Amino acid sequence: MNPTEHGTKDLEHLANQGANRKMGWYFHACVFILVNLGRMAMAVLSGRDWVRFPSFGWALVLLVHGLLVFVLMPGNGLRDRSTRRFSSRSTCLRPLKSADAKA
């Protein structure tokens, strides 16, 4: 296997991981909506207003999940821009080699 094929497989693997993470979040959001609609219906039928507290907690978890998947994971805009910015700065800060020190 040549290096190009190996790199292509790695990229394909990363792309599949990213797509699976996003699909996982979409599934999580759909379950959140369906379950909370059912809980709201039960709350209305029982005359109690208890549904907002667990829904709020779950909404926070869904928000964190979304931030991880769409913002902080590799292959997303914010993380890639930050990585490029840091690597461009770190090239200016690399230590001098012994040949550079003699000159």
C-alpha cells in the first residue's frame, strides 16, 4: 500500500467518525423532542407542571453534546482555525538549531 492510499483511508475514517458523531447528535435531538412532547402531554393531562425541570437539565446535556460535536471535535471550523493559528505562531517560536546558533 502506498502512502497516498494510507492517507486516503485515514481521511475516510475521520470523515466517517465525524458523520457518525453528527448523526448521533441528530438522533439525540429527535429523542429529546419526542420524549419531551410525551412528557408535556402527560403533565397537561395530570394537571401538574413538573416537566420543565428534567427537560431543562436534558437540554443542557444536549447543548454540551452539540458543542462537542459541532464546535470542538476535529474537522470542525473553530478547532481547525485555532489549530492553524497556533501552528503558524509556533513556527516563529521554534528553538534555534545548532547551525543557526553558530551563524
